Amino acid sequence: LSRPSPLSMIRLRYARLLFALITPFPAFASSDALAPLAYTPSPLPPRGAAWASPTGSDTTGNGSETQPFLTVERASQAPSITTILLTPGRHTQFGTIRRGGSAQEPLVIRSASTGTVEIVVQDATRPTTITASHVRLEGITLQGGEAGSPETCLQLSGDLDDIELAFVRIRGCETGMHLGQGAISHLVMRDSFFTDLAFSAIDGSEAASLHHRLERVQIERIGHSSQSAIAVRVSDRSRDIRWRDVIVRDVEGHGAIFFGARPSIANSQFMQIRDTALTLHHGGYLARVDIAALHEGLRARVGENLVIERSLLRALAATSTTLVIEEPSAPSQTTGTLLLAYSRIEVPTSTLVLGAASSAHEVVWQSDVFWF
């Protein structure tokens, strides 16, 4: 590391790192808290509900339990609807949601009872699409891949507000959820699974995600050996991204890439990822995060701030690099603080990479630092 010039200095401040006997292993991510909760359908609403069934009809149905509609799209067009109830079974039609609810009473699309509600995307005449705000999907499965891989399981389109996925399973498509090119405000995903997807679980590379939350979400088995995948992509137009209790694992490619947002990621795990497990282009905050590196663990620029607290960065191979701090991408990004606290970083046979050969970073060591 060369001596920095006044105009090109990043001040990397290392806070006290306590390891071994001083910092117990329970300080790191706890797998017991990561699993999504089981879905229990709430009681049927007393009013404002329309039913959809695999055996229903959009022409002769009236949306009642005894005469349900066939598609969710048709049910959403019924007047005064606040809830769409799906009977368990294989639904081969979904359609497009063009009319949602309100901030006080969102449109809820949910399973009517226990049992699997499966929307088979490849059988649909149109993709599963949401173009309306204030919509919540709850207790359903979006399924593809029985006779091939549909391009996208769930497509968001336009500028939307208040979209929530709860107890949702998405699998078998090329991309699990595509956020489109608009601004998506207040996007929440909790207690959900993204599994067995060819290229991506969540593709937000073109969307502006504002107030984006993931809680108790598992993302696994993404990509295949013949083509590199990116499990999660978050664009440089995104802000206020918060993940808690998230697992990203078994990815044939990259784990999560944050192109612009400075995410806050807590009690989460990134493991069994072929390329780079986690990439932060503009800093962020990691607390109780476990990164197990096959190739690269965390690759990051400091940005305004990069905080790694009570986290474990470990190597799964002798050639793994657990932490790479990149140089700033522009001269305007040359001030910032890298803070590591109460964390453990394993570097078995390679050295810690803090920048390129021409890096002008200044490293300030404050207190004892131990690498394992």
C-alpha cells in the first residue's frame, strides 16, 4: 500500500477486534433464527372476498366459494374486492393484476386454506404480472420448469408502491422475480423461498428499489455449471435496503451484488457460492453475517462507510480470498471509513487483499487485530 495523497485518501479505521475466547461464536449469525416460518392461513374475511379455483370459470363464475372464477386477474376485477382466496391445487392461469388495494387495505391474494396453492407459470397464457400498487401475495407457490424453464416466475412492471410477498415459494424459472424498470417503493419479502432458478432469484438490476426489506428468506440452488448466475442484483438506483435472517447458498455464480445501495444486512449467511459471495459497490453495514468463501467472500468498496460487525468471514478452500477491499471507482469516493468490530476473518494461505497494487489507501491500525 503506497502513501496516500491528500486528495486520494480513504481512511480505513480498524476498531478493536476481539477473537477467540473474548468473542464467543454465538456472536455470529445464528442459523436457528434464519428459517422461514410455516404458513398458517388466517380466518376467512367476512366481506370483500372473491374466490378463484382450478375448476372455476371466468365466464360463468361469480367469485363465490361455490361458483369461483378461474383466474386471479378476473377475481381482481370484481367490485369492492380486498381479498382473493385461492383454493389449493394446480392453477394454470394467473393473469395480470392491474388494480390493487389502498395503503389502508391492500389487495391480498392468498391461500384459502391449508394445502399447496400452485400457480404453474409455464401453463399460463400470460406471465404472472403485477402492475398495481398495494398488493400482497401470501401462502402460494409460483412454479415453472416441468417442461422447460419459463423466463420469469413473477414480473413487476411500472412504478409501484407497497408490494409484499409472505410465505411465497418461487421455483423452476430462469428468473424468480423481476422488478422491472420502474421505481418500487416499500417492497417486502418475508418467510419465503427462491429455489431451483436458472439465472437469478431477484433481478432488480434496472429498478429503483426504495425501502426494500427481506426477512427470513432463503435463496438456494441458483444457476447451473454451464452458465454463471447472479442470485440477487440490486441496481445503483436503489436506496434503503435492509436484509435480516437471509440465507443465500448453492449458487453457480455470484451471490448478491449491490451496485449502488449501501445495504444493511443482519444475521445472514452466504455460503457454497462458486464466485463472489457478496459484492458491495458503495459500502454498507454487516452485522452477524457469516460468509463462507469458495472463491471470494466479500468484495467491497468502502464508499461512505463500510462496517463489518460481529461477523465471520471464513475460507472453504486453501485458495479462497475472504475479503477484498477495492479502490474507489471515482476520485469523489476517496473518503470513508472501514470499521471492523468483534469479527473473525480467516486467511489460510493468502494475504488479506486491501486494494490493487496502485492503491493509495491509508490503513490506520487501532488496537490489536488478529487474523486466523
